[in-house]
Amino acid sequence: MSYTVGSGADTAQAGLEKPGEKLALGVAARLSRYLQVLIQARKMGKETISSQELADYTHVNSTQIRRDLSGFGKFGKRGVGYNVESLVNQIRKILHTSGQHNIALFGAGHLGTAIATSDIFADHGFRVVAVFDVDHGKVGERIGPLAVRHNSELRAVIEEEDIVVAVLAVPSPAAQKLADELVEAGVKIIFNYSDALLQVPPEVTVHTSSPAVDLLYALYFYLT
């Protein structure tokens, strides 16, 4: 992901060394957090939001927020704040997440069903287009508008639906074998809800989501 900004100080502020380079990891992570808050604010009917409000929800210093955003242009007005809809669109452009992206979900148990039927991905332009499971008893069952498929179909469906993102809501012992199959099928991003430490080639990105880690993060701010 790359995004071209101005030169000199603006480029440094944005977390880029030179125009056209990838965003610094910290900047990309913070922009993603801002986007999450902005989308929730939009759903609540808010039209504007201040940097202090963003700071309260993200635990990122308001000065850092203004610095992150100012590196890409002038989005806010002093005393008014940021226009929520406009900032959502701008951050999506910066993160290259505008448009629709198809997801394959693996695991039709309680967690997989909750993910497939929630707005957690849809709010950000991601659409679950296929749900898989190895349990033949679950194959054919419907989760929302989708019928559960068997994992043996994954390669054909990934190619047919142009899927580059897979979400793993499977038991940890099954995760690595499934990840290997997904890599062979051409998946480039794996979102892992198991606690398995997945080994993948350098060109494949794995993000592991752990409620325990999120809780530790929240506890840190409480204790400090």
C-alpha cells in the first residue's frame, strides 16, 4: 500500500520517508483506529468530531492525531473539528481500502456465525462471500444468505470470487494446515482468530486477533 503526499516536512509527518513509499506501520495502525471510531460515529449520526474526541476513543494523543492527519491535507476546521463523512472517505483512500473486498470465512461454529452475520467487516467495505467448514454436518446450512461449503471447495471458490482475504475462526490445531492450503490457493491476507502461530511466506500477511491481548491493552491504560 502506498500513498503519495507532499514533500519535506509534510512527508515526514505522514510517516513516509519519500513520496510514494508505504505508510509507516505506526501511522497505518493509527489511521485504522481513527477510521473505526469515525464509522461508529457516523452510525450514531454524528456529522463532526474533534481530535480530542478521537483521542478519547483511541487513546492516541490529540496532538498526534492532528499531526497524522495534517500530513495528508487540511481536513479539519479550528473550533469545529473534522467532518466525519469526509474524513472516512479520505482515510479509506489513504489506506487503499475504498471499494469492495471479498472475504472467505473458515469455521461455521458460534464464532464464525457471529462474524458472518455482523457488520464488523461490512462497515469497512469487506464482504463475506463464502463460508467454509470441514464438518459435513454443517455443509449446506445457511448463515445469513450464504450456504456453508466444504473446505475441499476452497481453491475453486477463491479463484471464482477473486478472494485475497481469509478469516480463520477454526480450532488452533487446524489453523496451520488450513493456512498452507490458503497460501497455495493465492490468498494474501489471513485474519486469524485462533491462537496458533501461523508460518506463512513473506508475501502473505497474517493478523492474529486475540480478545486476551485486547484486554491486556485496556488493562495497561487502567493501571497506568
